[in-house]
Amino acid sequence: MGILLHFVVTFIAVFVASAIIPSFFHIGSLASGVVFAAVLAVINAFVRPVVSLLTCPIQLLTFGLATLVVNGLLFWLAASLVPGVFVSGLFGAIVAAIVVSIASWVVGIFVRR
């Protein structure tokens, strides 16, 4: 049940981010949003821990700011794998990843209650 709830929260957060920053991040259809949320969840579950471990020295040197770039790159990777999802470059991916993280956090607070 926890995995399904996390997926639903991510799905909602992705559409919230698409509505807030359409110039940086846009989803073409509902089906693209569902597939994008699933791909993003898989990347965050399997690829992100490995990349975070490999970039640990850089993250220590930048006091964690490199995490923003890593999250943006993984977000950009997920968007490039799903047709119908538009991200306007690395900066757009970083901004969209931040907005999705914040929206996911806020939606998660309301869903858990």
C-alpha cells in the first residue's frame, strides 16, 4: 500500500509542477503523466542511490548542492524516456525537480492525514 500511495503522490506532484511551471516542464496527456510518474519512481528507486553514492565526494565538497544537479539530471533522464513530456534543458529539469519535490511533500502531508 505504501508504494501505491507514493506513486499516487508523485503522480499528483508531477501534474502540479506541470501546471505551475509550464515553460520549464509540460506533460502532453494523462497517459504521458502516468508513464512519467512510473519511470521517475523507478529511476528514483534504483538509479538515484547508485548515482548519489558515486557523487558523494562532490556532494560533500558542495555542501549538498550537487544533489540538486543530480536530481535535475535524473528528472531530465526520465523526461527523455517518455514521449509527450517536455523539459526545457538542465535548468528546467532542476527547477521542475525542485517543484515536484516540494509538491510531493505538501501532497504527502495531506494524503497521510
